[in-house]
Amino acid sequence: MVMESQILIWIVPLLIWEMIWKGFGLWKAGRNNQIKWFIAIFLLNTVGILPLLYIGFFQKEKNKKSKKVDGWVEKKLKDFKKGKKPTWIEKMALEHAEPVNFTLHIAALFFVVYGLWIKDWAWIAMAVIFGLIGHTYARTRE
């Protein structure tokens, strides 16, 4: 029992560290249309090392003289500003593309899994609260 609590003291902060850097790494790789890096960061749990390496050394350089290629999010936002109405699935995808909302949902996923693992509803309730905060934040930024 004591050993389990000592392990949790180390694992929980490492998981939070991993989630934060994984969220930023996925966001940057997605924005830069680097699909191989996106998949690698998504699939591999490296305690934040892989996302840090990607952000620090391998992310595409922004060349201000070249024409920027818009990703899906930017194209959809331009369409919506012109008056096109988003479908409900497009609206949900755009809400979850916002980095703060995405990070909060990653944390919520961790809380749900942990809550189910230890059979404690308080962690699951915290996950719901994090999800609601993420959605509220995304909708106030519209």
C-alpha cells in the first residue's frame, strides 16, 4: 500500500507533464501539417521528451516571405466569416482544435481513466468539470 502511494507521487506529475507537452506538440504538428510528427507524438508516450524535441528542433520554420498555406481550421474559419454556417460536426471539431480546450480534454481523459481505475467518482466528476471549462472557454472565444 505504501509502495503504491509512492509510485503515484511520481506518476501523477509525470502524466500531467506528458499531457501538457503532448497537447502542445500535437497542436504545433497539426498546425504545421507535419502528419508523421503528429502520429509519432500521439502514439508514443515519452514523458514529454518527443514533443519537446519536436518543438525545439524539428518543427517547420515559419518563413515570413513565403505564402502561408492555410490548414483546415483556417479555411473553415474564413468560410464562416464569409457567412457560411458550420455543420455541428465542424463546430465541434473547431472547438476541440483550440489548444486550451484540447489540453483540458486531455486532462479530463486522464481523470476519467484514473477515476475508473480506483473506482472513485470524484475524479470522474473532476473530468466532467474540466470538459465543461474547456467548452466554456472555447465558446467564449467565438
